[in-house]
Amino acid sequence: MALTVSCFNDIKCYNLTAGKSTPQFYEEAYKKKESLRYNKEYRQRIEILQDFEFPSTSSKVRVSPDGQFICAAGDYKPEIKVFDVQELGMKFSRHMDFEVVDFLFLGEDYKKMAVLGSDRTIELHAQYGKHHTVRVPKFGRSLCYDPHSCVLYSGGSSPDVYQLDLEQGQFSAPLPTSLEYVNQVICNPQLPLLACVGGDNGVVECWDVRAPKAASTLQCCYPDDDYTNTRGALCVDWAPNGLMCAVGTNSGVTRLFDVRSHRPLTERDQRNGYPIKQVRFHQPKMGSLLCASLDEKSVKIWDANKSANLLTTIESPEKLNDINFYHDSGLFFVALDRPRVGAYFIPHLGVAPKWCSYLDSMTEELEENQNEQMFDDFQFLTRDTLEQLGAEDLIGSSFLKPYLHGFFMEVKLFSKLKAASEPFAYEEYRKKKIQEKVAEKKKMRVTPRKPKVAVNTALHQKLANDQGEEAEDGAVLSEKSKRAAAKATELLEDARFRALFSNPDFEMEEQEMEETLPKSKKRKI
């Protein structure tokens, strides 16, 4: 299965869009004039949504409240694509006359949408297409919709937040914030509060949408944030319960606040110096509240509590722009500076959605086969071995994969380097084999036999001689010799005396042995 897996803190993250897309396979096959029928990589490809890509980059990605539609905006040419998860493909695409700064769903599905453009316009889209265009006084940066009052808020390069009443079809009086500019506006899901984040001082200002008037001001940046010269706040998000908010700063720090206190509950530093571009809360069905902070190089997912334990991190060589989770699942999407929109799946966060439930079985199968050797075609080498092979220059290249205190190298490349470093190794190996075969045919010495007994060897040898004594030159043995042979045979074959020649406790001294055995007399011829 063509799945790229990254593991951090024993939590695996599966990149579903790491390989080639289907159009890329077709293009390469057309150029090489080859069939894709027997292409193993093509047959094992994973494509959760067809045509889930743009010509160059993707900037924003959203999931509809009902979870049936996924919308993404990209460049270039600027366009918006809506995908139906039931059909696993694109439902429609609409080209724009401007770059899409932000967009959102006004209803439960795609039939009502608002798009904020870079030319100071807001386009309202319906099921049939563009419905109306409204021009805002200043360049906008963020959109927010309050379904209870049917008001669309727009914040941008001015301290005012513009209110577009969609029920009456006209602008209301803007909200005069104390900020120099507004980077993002977002409505509280439970309370009638509108959070406005922006300014060089890193302030989040909350407004009561019923009055409307400023309710409170939250200082999110501190003098200790010395990564950059500015200490501005860039993004904010409300927790599903409406009592917590996460604020991302320009210094790469994400702070978690409770609406009832001005002190942060906890904070998480990205430790790479890049500004936080987006923060998102995610509440799995089974598990604690999580927070995801995104900068242009990585995404960190951590517990939204006082401990702020880091669960996992996802890094990408491309620049990251936006992140959005699919409801009640471990699937999330990331907008990247590449044609394909990133799709990632973390089983630890939750199960896969119903429309791509096969991801659960695929990841379970990979977990069952995790004991298989992943580096069967690789050879592990240390730095000393690389010096012996003369391959120190390969460190840092794609030919070596760092692992523990050494590197992994392909077996074919290792064999070539070893053959080049030892040109006479085969001749020495051949001579050694020839000598071994000659030595097997010519055994120069006989292997010595081990003694039959370990204790009282002299006594055993004397009894064996008496037992096997025969007449010399045909002479008949005497009665005394026959009695000695019979006694020796009885002593050697009797099971009661076996320990006499095996147990060291029964070892006899030489003087005692001479007294025990009668001296044999030599017969005269």
C-alpha cells in the first residue's frame, strides 16, 4: 500500500497525498508510451477525493457543517472547488476574478457561501453560481458569520469591523475597535461574543454582538516574546464549549486562555521562529480536547489543557497555509504551496469518516504487519564503515538514511562500493575455499580418542587387560588366569560398580590400588 507514515511519540500519521496524482500517472505514461496496467505504484495509489488539487497552490480549505462537502480555494488561476464526499469527487468549480483571501459556508451545505477577495469585494454565492457582489471600504483579511443575527463580519487593514446584514441586504454601522488593524474575526459558538485579533501589541478584543459594544480586552503577547521585533497576534479560535480560546502570535507561540481570566492557562512554542498562521480546536468523540497550531513549516497537535502535552507533529517541505479537521474523526486537510491539497489521517485522534472507512482497515493491516522488516533492501553502516568505503561525501544526500548512530544504504550501492574498495577480495575468497577443500581430502592427523572412564583409569585398564588376556603361542591359560579374567568381567559388567569409574568420590590412590589388586606374575615360556 502506497502510504507514507511518520511516527512521533508513538503516534502514527498517514499522509494520504504523498504520492503522484492520477493525472501525473497518465501524463508520464503518455510520454513514455507505456501502459499503466502493470504499474504497481499506480495500482496501489490512494486517492480519497478525485481531482483534489489545483494548478499551482491551495490557500484555504473548509468542511461544511453537515460534513458532506469539502471546499478548497487555490491559485493560479484563482478558483474554488467543492467536493462531494458521497461521490468521492468534485461537484463543481468556480473561477474567480481575484485571489481568494477567505471564504466560509453560510448554511449547512454549499448552497450559500461568502467569498472575500483581494480586490476589496465580497461575493455571495448560491447553488446556481454568483448571486451578488458587495464592495468593502478597506482590504479584508477575514470573514465571520453569525447565524443568529444573520450578520456577516469582515475585518481587514483598518481598525473597523464591517457588518453586512444579509437579512436587510445593507451594511450596518461598523464596530470601532481599538486595534490598528484586524487579522481575524471569529464568533463564539456558545456565547454572543465576537473576537477580533490584530495590532502590533498582540491584543484580542471581544465585542458583545447584542449591544454592540466592547466587552473585554485580552493581552496575548508579552515582552519575553523576543523572536521577532513585533509582538502581534495573528489568529484566534474558540473551543466548542465557548469558554476557551487559543491565540497564535507572531513569535511562534500559541497561548490558551479562559474567558473568565486574563492569565493564560498554558502555552505551546513551535520553537522554529515562524509566526502562527492558524489555530484549530478539535474534539474527538472519545478523548480530550485538542489544539492544532500551524506555521509555514509544521503542524503541532497538543492537549488543550494545563499540561499542553505534545501528541504529534507533521512537517512538510512545502509552505503550509491552512488546516481544517473533519468532524469527529482523525482525518484533517492542509492547504499547501503545491498542487495537491494535503490529506492526513491519525488513527489516534479518531476513526475514519464513513465515506472513507477503508482507511481504518488499511491502517489496521499495516499495524499487523509492523513486525516485518522495513529495510530488507538496505544495509546498516556506521561512520567508520563509511570511512573504510570512502563514502563520507554521501552523508546528507538521498543515498543515506540516518538511523540511530548510523545510516541505511541500499544493498546494491553498498555492494558496488565494497567491490571498488576491495578489488582483490574475490581472489582471496577463492583461494581460501580451495585450501579448505584440499584440507578436507588430506587429513594429516587422527583425532585422538577420549578416555572411556574419568576416574580410576589405571584400575579400569588393568581389569580390561585381565578380561581380554589370551594364551600366547597356543598355550593354555592357567586356572589362576581364568579366575582373574572371570572376576574382571564380573566387576566391569556389574551395574553396582559403575560409579567406581564415573564418580570422583570413589577415586582410589595408587598405593591403595596396589594393595587391593593382587600382583600378576609373568609366566615363563
